[in-house]
Amino acid sequence: MLKLIKLIKLIRLIHLINKLSIKPSDTKRVFQIVDYILSTSSKKRLAKINIKLNTNPDYIEFRKNLQANPDLRNHLNLEPLSQLPKNSFGYSIYNYYTINNLNPSYYRIINNQEPVYLIRNYLARTHDIWHLVSGFGNSSMEEYGLQAFYLGQEASMTAFCIMSAGFIECLKSGKANTIVTYMDNVTRGYTLGKQAKKMIYLDWSRFYNLPFRDVQSSILNYGSPQHIGV
């Protein structure tokens, strides 16, 4: 019976991955995969992850920031960012969302205070900031590149599953150029993620008033300014 349940879960996961490969522009399907993996994980596994997070100094600092700044638990408010200098990180976020017609409330927030869900919600809230900072755009192939970036930052079965959708998309296309584009993005994303500073716990609001290029180059370790305190 246990093996059958595991098989059913795997089939459903493959179905979600295939759905993403059919319509990769619908990035809500990315978080459908994230949420399915979380919802089908055993209590023992989630407890183990939560214990690990609760002993991680970076997570502890992140949790303190969440408690001190309620805005970090909500969706982005773009209006204040639109008033900042045009070369600032904050304005760059506003501009990126505006020109790409992105909705800060696009991804749902789950009402759960467990560490793993606090991280999940924060990643949902800041997903497009990762696109901006990493340099990966919003095409499907660049989304797979960003997932490889995630994987370079932190071992993640979820990121790997989403990248698998790209592999399926390549097979369906039957085009060698699509495969090359996929591999270029995934390789670049993984390499960038490995060399970059850990972004998962960053309080992005600390950098709103700083020049975007300084923030980006410092985080991506482009030999750039260390004065921003990343």
C-alpha cells in the first residue's frame, strides 16, 4: 500500500511537471509544483527541515527581520518604489514589474507559520526580484535558468523538478536550438547561483535606496563593492 501511495504521488508530480512544460508562461504552475511537494512531504521530513532551519543563523536573522518588519510578510508595494531615484535598486524593481506587466500579488501566500512555509512565502513574494538581480528574464527558458540558479544556491528537489519541465519542453519541440538554449541557461544559472551570495534570506528592502548596479554586482560577486553590506 505504501509503495502504491508513493507511486500515485509520483504520477501526480509528473503530471504537474508536464502541465508546466505545456504552458511554461503560466508561472503559477511553478508554485503548484512547490506546494504539491510540500503538501505531500511526510510530517517527519518537514519536521526535520524545520529543525534544520531553526538552527541556521541566517534563517534566525531572517525570522527576526520578518517579526520586526511586517511588510516583509506581505506582497510588494510598488508605489513607494516608484518615487525613488531611477538608478536605485528600489526603482529598478518598480520598473521591472511595470514594463513586464507583473502583479506583485500574483502568487498566493499560504497562512502557515512553520519555517519552511515562511521561506516558501518569501520566495513567492520576491520571485521576480530574483529574476531582476540574476539577469534572467521571463521567458520559459530563462525561468529554467533561474531555477538552476536556485539549485546552485541551495540543494532543492523542487527546483530540479521545475527544470525537468524544461527538459520535457525541449523533447516536445524536437529542435536542437531549443535544447542548446535550455542547456546554456541552466549551465549559466547553476554557475551564477554557486558563486553568488545567498539570496534566500536577504531583506531586499535594505537596498532600495542604493544603486541597482552596485547591489547586483555585489550579490553576484562580480568583484564589486562590498560596502552595501550584503
